[in-house]
Amino acid sequence: MATGFALLSISPLREKQVFESLRQMPEITEVHPLFGEYDILVKIQCRDIDQIGEVVIKKIRSLDGIVDSKTLIGTKSLSGES
């Protein structure tokens, strides 16, 4: 299982609509509204890194209201898990 995080910038007045759309995606396990440079943080869990990329490009970035995104891939190397 691969874990990724996406920081999303949303068009003004679209935050609630985007938030609700993200909550409906099965690969997204957490959605957090933010104050600051980005508007929403999502946690994405997929079978591998390639699938995370597909979710970001085909599902998240295609939503009306997404202005910008930054995707981060999680690692287990510090947690001691194999």
C-alpha cells in the first residue's frame, strides 16, 4: 500500500463543493481544510505510487475549482516497518 498527500489550492467560493467531491473518492482517506497557502490537504492510499499519480491527475486535478496542487509521497523508511 502506498500513501500520498496532496496540498490543494481551490478557487474562491468552491471550497465546500471540492471538499464534498474529495470525500466521495474511495482512495482519499482523509480531507482537511486549511488556512494558509493551500486550502485543503488530502491523504491518498492506493496499491502503488503509479495509482496515486492516476488519482491525482485523473480525479483530483480534474475537479472544477482546483487551481493548483502539490503531491507528496509518503515513506515507511523512518517508521521501521518493512
